[in-house]
Amino acid sequence: MLMSSRYLVNGSPRCCMFCGEPFRPRDGDIEFWRTSAGQHFCSEFCADDAEEAQFRKRRAAAATHPGLGAGSPHL
């Protein structure tokens, strides 16, 4: 979800969680992407790349630990 804000609340992220770039200003507002999990990204591309990296990490963990595969009660 694309968000814009004129004001950054103290403690709010100021940089992309994936690439580390600061959020860009646009028409006097700071523009960033926020996921439903509350993570902040500089663009939809970084948000997608972070989601893909997380998927690959979970898939690799499931491959090394067969008991954690799909349908496992341990998820």
C-alpha cells in the first residue's frame, strides 16, 4: 500500500527495510510503501523483492528440515 506523509513520527522508519535507501520526498510529502505486516519500503519493487527473499528463506529452511514442510503442524 502506497503511503504519503508530511510528518514522520518519532521512531518511524526513515529508510527502506530492503535496500536501506531513505524514503523519497514527493510534492512536500515523504512517500513509502507499507506492507500489511507493517514493514516500510521505498518502492513496490523493494517490497516484492523482500517478499521473494523471505519466501526463498522459508523454502530453504523447509528443505533442510523436512518436518517443517507444507501441512506440518509445526508451522
